[in-house]
Amino acid sequence: MMQFHLRSVLFIAIIFLIAGCASQPSGTISRIPATSDAQASQSGLFMQTDEWEHTKPGCKGECPRLHAKTLIFAGNNKLTELVDHGLAMMTGIGQERVPPYQTIAEFEKYFWNIAAPRDEVDLIAQARYRSRDLTVIELTTYQYFTGSAHGITATQFLNWDNNAQRVLGLADILRPGQDKNYDQALEAAHRQWMQGRNEIDDPDRWLRMWPFQPSDNFAFTDQGLVVKYDSYEIAPYSSGQPEILIPYADLKGIVRADYLPA
């Protein structure tokens, strides 16, 4: 039976390997401008969308489908290739511990060899936040396997430092020794999220079934850090992929000053 991993361990390891290859940014100039995203994005990296949809070659009738909508960054092959690689590795299809593919093109060839007639895969990259210093990309995969009750969606954020040309991990943006305080801020934001959900009529019962979980899948936004969870992590499938916002005001003293609004 085919297996899939909602957030590839190998992919995350590669992300943090890249993040650790450059020196830590220095200085206290804020990388979060005091402007709206619509204004800030004007000075962000130039990008283009590449979208296509294929069915298995030579297939008649019901056929497996692969849809990709990725991003191309002119003059920045490193980021373009990282987005392509990240989407491919988030599929995690097959029995192999390490997928036998590294790119979307290689995944497509593999997929046609193992896909059942009604299998569907969507690979989507979109810009979530842009400024002069940061480019935040949201990588999303949707996978439906023939015979399953429903498809599964997974998301991974890439927070790209435009100047250092590297991905920022949580350790890069937190002040030393603030890991526990970050988790506490996220847990407080999670409680706020719960209060706004109509389906949660008994918070204690909900937490017994869907307890809070720390996460490093964060994204910079205008208002604060958004943490996104996959289906079944902190809520049932019907709740989709929960997003929890930690306002920047709640992160003072926890996140480094140069990653807070000026």
C-alpha cells in the first residue's frame, strides 16, 4: 500500500542544512517594514508562475492526474530549484524511506509508474509575504489515492532571506534561550484560536482529543508569525489546515529585534 508523509523529514533536514550554511544576520535594522503587504511586495523578488496539468501518457478512461503550479524567480536559480525540490519531496509516495526523485520532473516519471487510475496530486507554490528583505513561500501538496475516503493536504513554509540567500529556520529568528517562551506564545495564540471556533463547545474535551502541539512551520506576515498545521495535527479533517497567528506584540523579547516591525 502506498505511503505518504505530510511533511517530509528529509525535506526539513535539507532546509535547515541550507539555513545553517550561512552566517547569522547581524544588526538591528528591521526586516519587517511598517507597511502593508501590498506595498511591501513591490520591492520583493520578481517571480513568475509556471502552471500545468498532465494525465498519464497513453491512458484511456479514468487516468491519474498531476497538477503543478510552481514559482520561477528570475536570476535566482537557487530559490527556484529549492521550491521545485521542496514540492517534490513533500509527496513522500512509495515504500522508500528516501524518495527516488529530487525534482517535480523526476517525481512525475515515478508517479506514472505507480499511480492507480484515480490517483491525483496537486503541487502548489505561492507567495505568502514579500518585502525587500524577505520572501515567504507557501508550499502545498494535495494527494488523493484511489480508494481513500478523502485526499490529504500538507503545507510547508519557506522563509527566504533575500540578502543572505538562504532559508530561515526558527532558530535563526529566535533570541537565544527563547524556545520555551515561543512555544508558550504559540500555545496562548492557540487558545485564542479555539475561542473563535464555533465547533468547539467543550474546550476541555476538544483538547483531550486534539491537544496543542508546538510547531516550527511559521511564516512572516504583516501582523505577526502565522503557524500552519496539517489536517489531523490539532483538529479533525473537517477543520482543514488550522492557521494560528502570533501577533508581533506577543513576540517582543522572544524574536530577534531585526525580525520585528520597526
